[in-house]
Amino acid sequence: MSHLPYEPYSIPACYQSSDTRELERKILTSDTHSDAVVIGSGITGNTLALHLSEAGRSVVQLEAKVPGWGGSGRAFGSVVPCHKNSEDAILRHYGTRRGTRLIDALAHGPALVSQLLERYKIDAAFPGGGWAFGAHSKPFYKKLQKRAEYWQARGADVEYLGGSEFSEVIGSDYYRGGLIDKRALSVSPYSYARGLFENAHRLGAKQYINTPALDVQQTQTKSWSVTTPQGSVECENVYFCTNAYTKGVWPGLEKGFIPVRGFGATTAAVDPAQLDSILPQNHFITDTRQLWSGIRKLPSGQLHLGVGGPAMGAKGKADLKVARQRLKDVYPAIGSVEWGESWSGWIAVSVDQFPRIIRLADGVWAAQGYNGRGIALSTLLGRELSFCHGDSEKEDLILPVEKKIRKVPFHPFSPLGAAAMIGIYGLQDAIADRIK
Ligand SMILES: Cc1cc2nc3c(=O)[nH]c(=O)nc-3n(C[C@H](O)[C@H](O)[C@H](O)COP(=O)(O)OP(=O)(O)OC[C@H]3O[C@@H](n4cnc5c(N)ncnc54)[C@H](O)[C@@H]3O)c2cc1C
């Protein structure tokens, strides 16, 4: 039985071709021991391995495939200073004290990623002016203006620009206004994940690739034993950093989220003269639509889009017809679009769209449920997991540690519910699109 969900796509070539560092590691073929076993080598696992190694703990990291195989090697690469849920929803869910801390931690997320990039000399950030968040229809102009005021009152470098100023920033008059958030970053998530992986290794983490964790069992001495196809590790703490790629190792862990497909696509390299007029200050765009809307430039001269597609199963391709239309709507001068590649990856969507840190048993931990906003969050939660050991965690983590997996109700049927929800979102987007 495979201990990974089926993943028909490889890591996109646009990321792999710009990061050809050799990160060859062996398969685990012996029985060994360590303080901690980190399962997974996406951003969560790699940040955790880095922090634990830095704190002097012995770490074994197990990756079923290669570093960045999961969402971290496939993401659109926008690192934003906020959560999927609104600030009001966060305060309602967590209460004022913890909610405010979480909002602040999320706001600091891109800065935290920047600090790690700088400190460990990881070349993953694309040059750019931040996030251009367009209001795609009338009801959202006011919402974004209010949002700008909220953040300005908190001292953030965020402003709302009306039509002509916003058009200048993005090189298109498609939107009547939008928010410019200079705190956000645009990165190669693959290079970021691999840079963290490489630095965890430098700090002493023992890393194994093509080595899935198959089973985690408590030993007679109350430590944990993690079994792999050709070896095992005995340890005090096990950390599941497998997010949407979780399958079958710890009972019920994958029932805490609904796996949803997210898609990406790149164009072929665009004529440089034309490219200069698209996103002239190198912002990345998303807008107030509920479904995919991201557009950014890659250093290779290609355009990169967040794209829709069949969301509930591994089969199916990115919807390039809709993506082509979106490009034409925003940048009509682009003419006929030649595509480079398209791909997809799994996203872990929780019912309330909030992420979780879970203590599965004393010494066994997991972080999951980033809902497609995971680059800064996985960096934050990788750090937070490094404060969780044995039967306790540091007080005042940014998330409460949950003792039970909050299972998605009727999990086997959840794809149907999620598909219906996505259909409704699409409809809402289409209706809002008409209210210009
Ligand atoms: C198409 C797409 C676009 C996205 N865009 C954005 C975006 O623009 N901004 C943003 O913030 N977020 C985005 N996300 C979400 C973000 O990519 C993820 O939330 C984040 O990368 C999760 O990191 P992770 O380390 O927790 O998990 P992953 O990166 O998924 O890593 C999990 C790892 O665990 C390994 N694994 C699983 N099971 C085992 C096992 N049994 N043994 C050993 N290893 C195992 C997997 O092989 C994988 O490498 C996007 C995701 C997708 C798919």
C-alpha cells in the first residue's frame, strides 16, 4: 500500500530548471535513533528540522519522494501577510487575545520568510513590489478600502489605489481599484523548501529521501519507533509534516482535511518588449474572486498563473481555456497565448479553513490544514512545532494545540461537498464579475 496520495504530476519544470542544486540523499537502510523524526520535507518539515537542529537536537528527516515533492514544490509562490479567513473570523474563532496574536504572527509571516532567506542565503525570492490585490467587482471596492484602513491603522505598508493608479502599477485597466501590500513576497516555493532542507542538513539533520514512513508505534520503553521499507528510527518525538500528502501512517490523520487539487500554468517566454508593460513593477496579482486569480512574472520571462481545474480527483488537467481568457481580460494586448506547462498538487482544506497543530499522542505531533495559504503558515508552524516535545508544548504558541483530530464530517463523501462548494464559489465569482 502506498503511503502517499496519488500524484500524477511532477514538480513543475519552471521551478526545477531554475534550481539545479544537487540535494542527493540516501535511502534509510539501517536501524538508527534520534531525538526527533520529522516526516516530510516540505516547508513545514524543513523549517522544523532547521529549528530543531539549531537547538541542538538530533534529527532524522524522512521524505517519501524528494524535497519539495508536495505542495511546497508546486505552489503559486505568493507569500501573503494574512489568512484565508478574515481578521474578524480569526478573532471570533480564537478569541481576542490569541486571535490578535495570530493576526500579528500572520502579518509578520512574509518578514519571517525573508529573514530565513537572508540568514541562510537562500536564493528563492523574486524581485518585486509586493501584492496587487484587485477588486474584481463593485461590492469589493469598499471592502478593500476598509482593509487598507485596517492595516494602515496597524502601521502596515498597505494602500488602496483607485483605478488609474492601480492600472499603472499592474499595467492593466481591468480593475477599478485595488490594494497594494508591500509586505508580501513572491518566491519560488521549491527553492525555498530546498534551501531550508539544505541548511537543516548543514546544521546536522540526517536526511533520507525515497524513504516513506510506513508505521509509527510506541516501544516498550515509551519512546517511538518509525518504520520505513528498509530501516527504522527510534526516537522521543515524531512530527508529521505531511499536510495534504498525508496517507495511512497515523490512524485518521488524513480525515482532518479534504484533499483538493490546485493547478498552476506557465506561458512560454513572452516577448520582452510586451513583458515590460505587464506587471511593470513586478507585483503579483490576485483578486477578490473566491477561486484562482493569480498572475505573476517569473525571472525566465514567462507568466505564471494560478488556474482552476477538476478539484476533487487526481485525474484531469488545468483549465487553460479559462486561464487564457483571464489573461486576455487583464492583458488584452497579449494576443494568442502559448502555454509552457501546467501542473497541479494537493491542498489540505479544513472544514473551518483554519490550520491545526495536533498532539496525536505524547511525543507525536502534526501540523496541517493550510487551505492553500501555506507558505508563510508552514514556516510559522514549522517553528511552532519545534517548541513541542513529549507531553507538552511551549505556552503561548500561535495556535492552540489540539488533542484530537477534528475529523471532517462524513469524510468519505467530503469530495462531493467540496465540489458543490467550489461550484457555488464559481457561480458567485461569475455573478460578481457582472457587477463592474
Ligand atoms: C497548486 C498550489 C498552489 C498553491 N499556492 C500557494 C500560494 O501561492 N501561497 C501559499 O501560501 N500557499 C500556496 N499553496 C499551499 C502551500 O503550497 C502548502 O500549504 C505548503 O507548501 C505546505 O507545506 P508542507 O511542508 O506542510 O507540506 P508539503 O509541501 O505538501 O510537504 C509534505 C511532504 O511530506 C511527504 N510525505 C508524505 N507522506 C510521507 C511519509 N509517509 N513519509 C515520508 N514523507 C512523506 C511528501 O512527499 C511531501 O514532500 C499552494 C498549493 C498548491 C498545491
